[in-house]
Amino acid sequence: MLFRSRDRGQRWEIISPDLTTNDPKKMIDSGGPITPDNTGAEIHCTIITIAESPVKKGVIWCGTDDGNVQVTLDDGQTWTNVRKNIRGVPANAWCSRVEASHFEAGTAYVAFDNHRYDDYKPYVYKTTNFGKTWVSITSNLPFGWVHVIREDPRNPNLLYVGTEFGIFASFDGGKSWFSLKNNLPTVAVRDIAVHPRENDLIIGTHGRGIWIMDDIRPLQEMIPEVFNQPAHLFTIRPATQFYFGTVKESYTKQSFVGSNPPYGLIINTYFKEKLKERPRLTIRNAQGEEMFTLDLRISTGVQRTVWNLRFVPRDEQGKPIKPSALGFAQPPYAPCGEYLVEIKVGEKILSQKAQVLPDPRFEFSDEDRQVLFEAQVKSMVLTRKIGLAVTEIKNIRREINKLNKKIGQLEEKPSPGLDSAIQAFEQKLKKLEDALVPPTFNYRVGRELALRGGPFAQQVLMLAYSISGFPGRPTQTDLDKLAEFIQQVDKNVLELNNFIQEDYLALNNLLKENGLKALREIKPIKLD
């Protein structure tokens, strides 16, 4: 019998007679005669699948483990067993799943599992008239009994089936099926759901956990018209600008950590044939300014590209401020709002609107966002200066090391004047290294040392990291420290440039006077 509760399980009412075959032979104890060995698997004559119509109130479907398919059109007052109308299914095969349509009250789908009788074939059927007649939509489904069938909530022709050996989908209402396996192992798919908010496809497997296919718009929108187009840009799911706290919990077994979904704006495209030129992806803000560009692959089929919601800002002259290779000061997040996504394929431009939403956990005023943006830009410039300085200092160090090695191999030692000049040069270089070159450190150790003082370069990098990753207005302490570090770095970079223009040049001239090859040219640091 079917029970119903209207108060979250506090009270229950019976709304059906016995909907099973009520066969006494299927309800006896297993084992004996002294001790039964019942595990629950032996108990038959049970309702194992229920589906309430989301279209019409009062339409409820039930399937049982002894083969019945029952339907009520009046909220349980009367029931009809429509199993006899389903032809081609062996008697007593389990009705493993019944699915009520999201679009038509009279439409439903059923799947049967008969593997307990060594019958491993799939059985999937559809009705459009409340079970009076059924048609098989098993079609080309491969070997393997069916556990679940689902109708997509946005596209009535898109169906999903989970079998003992994987998951399959149909674009044409079950006339033909294709595998959705991708990187999924060969495994029994016991349940399928489409998340109503995120629009992700979620499956539950037997023994291999829960798997998620993120943003299934390409499946939902893959209609014949799209298939026949040379290129197509699918609609775009709104992206939320979440701030990450951490990637993984450090105190748990990492083998139990699943992958996060792609962070940012997911852009799905389809190309019917291999292209001669790479398509250009451009994302523009409401003012038409370019925020992000990328050349896509020329391969056929569906492509997925993700914009991480960050953009490279420009200086007063309109030149992009490139981030440092050190990576601690990330580019700022793009402002929340509406964007235009364009794909240029040859002379044709495809476009879709996209929405970037703020992290709902934090309140951000426009003024605070502007202060954060300005601080991030200054941090990018600051760390870029340090990055360029580190590169040049390491280049100089390599040149000096090669020079010392070469001098050590000479049969005739250089003049005392050259030797003392090289030593003095290296002493000045060491001071610049100590001031600007950060030591090798990981995030946790580096952060701890920076909080306790630490080397200057390390403090700068951790401050930039803190500002770019904080979901709010930078503290006044951070802003004061940033201003202080900018002055200090500018001073250090000026000293390095003077060192390059004076000491490095003087050493090269001295090397030439002593008949040695000059060191390679090192240019002063400039932000292009």
C-alpha cells in the first residue's frame, strides 16, 4: 500500500489498496527450518518506485518488485494496473523505475529489471495516455538491465537511462541512444537527477560514489537545428563570484576529496566541422570594453571554455598591467553585472548574454569595491616590479657565476684589480638579492614567516596575496603597508637600475680591458 504524509512525516494516511500481486509465495521466510536467514532481499510484493506528476495534481504512478505498474488520476481514490498494456516484458520483472513527465500529465516512462531470472536485456517504455498504450523506447540500448530512467526537466526529448554498466542519453525521445560515459568508469548507475538550480546532471552509482556533469545546457539545447549549423554558442549559466576559503581540508584523507566544478563563467560551443582558423572568444562589459579574449581550438564537436572572472586592468595610457610571474597578486575580479560573450568564426559572430553574480555571503558597497580594485592594481604593479627585478638579478647572478667559472679555468690569472672589482661587484649584488629575491617557501611556512617579519620580499608577496584574496575592503593597515612597500620597492628598483647602468657597465668595460668577453647585456627595469 501507498502511504502519504502532509505534515513532514508526523502523521500518515493510506491512499491505496495493495498495489502488488500479493503473491504468498513471494512473502515467505527464507532458510530454516530452525533459523530464517532473511536479509530483506527475499521480501517481494513491495512498491519500489513512486512518481508524482509535476504537471497535474492527483496523478501518481507506482511500480512494484513483482511487476505491477499502477496509476491513479484522482489522488489515490481509484487505481488502475496498466501492466497488461506493456507488451514484450517478461511476467514478474521488477519495475525498477517509473518517471512522470515534466511536460504532459498523461506521459510517463517505465523501466524493468529482469536480471534475477538471468535476463540481462534492457526494457524501457513510454506512454502518452496515462498507461492505456505503451511503446518500447529501448531501441539501441546495449546489453545491461536498466535501473533508472529520467526525463530532462527542460527538454522533453532528452532522456537519461542508468543501466548496470553505465549511463546513456537520447536526443529524440528514445528513438536512439548514445553513451554519456566520458571519464565515468564502467559501473552500475542506480539513480539520476538534474539539479533544479545549477542544472547539473547528478548520478548515484553502486560502489563508485556520486558523479556530476556540470552545466548540461549543451545536451538540453542540442536540437536538430543546432546539429546542422556550422557553429553554435549555447546559452550561458550565470556565474557566481565565489571567494575560496581553502581548496582542501588538510586533516582528512585526500583520496576522499572530489573535484570542484570549474570556477567561473562556463562557455559551451559547438563546431560541426574542423575549422581552418581558430575561433576568437571575446567577453565585453556593458560599455563594450574587452575584458577577456581567447583563441579556441579548431576541433569538431562541443567545446567547453571557462573564464575565471578576472581581467587584466589598464593603466592611464590604456596599456594592460600584466600580472607578475610570481603569481601572488592576482588580477582583480571583473565587476558583477551583465556581459556579452562573442565567438568570431570566420566572418560570422555568435553572441550570448552572460551574468556575473556577487558572492551572496558578503556585502560589498561600490566604494569598497573601488578601494579594493585600486589596491589590487597597485599590488599587481608592485609584484610585477619585484618579478622583473628578481629576473634581472638572477640573470646577473648567472652571468657572474659563468664568469667566475671561466676565470677559474684560465691558466693565467686575472690582474688583482679585476679580481677585487669582481668581489666588490658581488657584494653589491648580494645586497640586492637579499632585498628583492624571495627565498623558496611554501604557502603555509611563507605566510607564518611573513606574519612574524620575514624577508622584505616575502612580506610584499604575502600582502599582495592577502589583498587579492580578501572578500572586502582592505584594512587600513594593509593600505598603509602597501604604500610603505611601494616606496621601498621603488627605491630598491632604482638602486638595481643604477647598479645595471653603472656597476654592471663598468665591470664589462674592465673585462674588455683585460681581454675577456663582456657579460651579456642587461637592461634597466621598465614597466611597459
